[in-house]
Amino acid sequence: MKENTDSPIYRNGNSLILAYDHGTEHGPVDFEPMPESADPTHVFEVAKHDAVTAIALQKGNAEYYRNWQNKKGNNDSAPLLVKLNGNSSLAHREDYYSPKQCAVKYAVEELDAEAVGYTMYAGSTNEDKMWEDFRQVQEQARKYGVPVVMWSYPRGKGIEENPDYSGQKDPDVVAYGARLGLELGADMVKCKYPGNQEDWSQLEDNVGDLKTVMSGGSKRSDQEFLEDVYSTIEVGCNGLAVGRNIFQREDPHSLLDKLEAVIFEDESPENI
Ligand code: FBP
């Protein structure tokens, strides 16, 4: 098994992943607040900020990214994390499922991916199928020595119909999702923010040394967002995987400067 802890997606052990798979997951509606963000090259440029340790792209955009880099000689751009599965919000399904569109082999051999990512919907009636898909991804990722990041989003009938859970952001659900990242062999788990520091701390208590990142969520003010991020970092979180809170901003660089201080330089939002 190849070691993958020295991957370029980490900086001093932490990460800031710029997620840009929203065109798949939500569609162009996510680009409306900042129409320039519909142009992938606009976001590729944003990802050149020093704070960004990886850009997460679906296969088509990953190919676009590599071509853009080759054409423009953009050697200073962010490492590539290829998102291997994804689903649109157009389909009607009985329960959540996110099919694979890219193999680890293609991501690494053809796209030179520095990391791969996979969304897991534990709690869906399709959970068994997703575990099998993830098993293949995880074993291949080990073979190639690239870290695998699990977008661990428990959702679906098993969560909705369980009276013990209040929903996807129930702290027990979020902690369970994080724990699955550890149990199923991810190198990093990306989880929804359950709403406060104590609940994130519960998550950290259940994952040992597994790396964790908070999932950005919908856009909020700079201050609110930085406070949420800091509240997780203070209790052991390794950073952030964020999309809308960056590309829906007029000046993403200013927030990235501040996030860099919080995630990598141990600063609190009041001191920035
Ligand atoms: P945001 O920071 O914009 O929330 O992005 C994180 C992310 O995981 C994206 O990678 C993905 O497109 C999206 O959220 C999926 O969110 P959901 O499935 O909850 O709609």
C-alpha cells in the first residue's frame, strides 16, 4: 500500500479545497449570483490563491483544467482533485444515489489527479451500492497512492424515517457520517457543519486521526463564515472544502486571505 500523506493537497497537515462541481450537483442556478463564475477559467484563476490546496472538479472540467493549464502555462495553479461521482438535481429517484463518471485509473493516469473524491450517501436505500462503488475507489486510490476524500453526506429514507434523527445536520448523523469515512478507509472526510462547535467536537471525537474538512454550505457573510470555520478548526478540524462561499463573492481573494490565516496560521477571526 502506498503512503499518501505527503500529497500536495495538504499544507502543514491542513487543506482548503475549492469545490467547483456545482454545475453538476445544482446546475447553473448556483452561478447566478456571480455570472462570471459560470466560466470555469474564472474559478481556475481564483484557485491560484495560495490558500487553495486543491480544486475539486468533475471529469469534464478536470480535462478543461489540464488543457487550460497547458495552453496558458499556468504552472502556479492549484493541485487537482477529481470528483469521481456526482448527480444532477434534474433526475427523479426513489432515493439518493451518486453514480461514478470517472475511474481512479483515468483520473490518475490521464488527468494526473493529485487526489480523488467520492460522495457517499449513507442512509439511502442505495447505500449498499455506494459502499461497493467506494470500495473500488478506495482500493484503487491506495494502489496509485492518491488520497481519497469522502464527501460524507448521510441522507435519504434511513435518515428521514428515523425518529431519532432531526435530519441531515443532526449532530449524531453528521458524526456517524464522519465515522464511516474512517471505517471505510477514506483519507479525509468532508462533512456538513452541524451548527456549532460542540457538535463538531463530537464528530472529531469519533474519527481518530482521520483528516476532516467542513463543507462550506450556502453563502453567508464573511464574519459568519469565518466564525463557523474557526469554530471547527479550534477543535481539531483540518480545514475546509468550499464552493459557493468563494465563487459567489465579488472579491473571493479577500475572504481567501482571511481563510488562509484561520486555517493555516492559527489566527482567530477577531485578529484578522
Ligand atoms: P458548498 O461549499 O457550495 O456547499 O460546496 C460543497 C459541496 O459539497 C459541493 O462539492 C457540492 O456541489 C455541494 O456541496 C453539494 O451539496 P448538496 O448535495 O448538499 O446540495
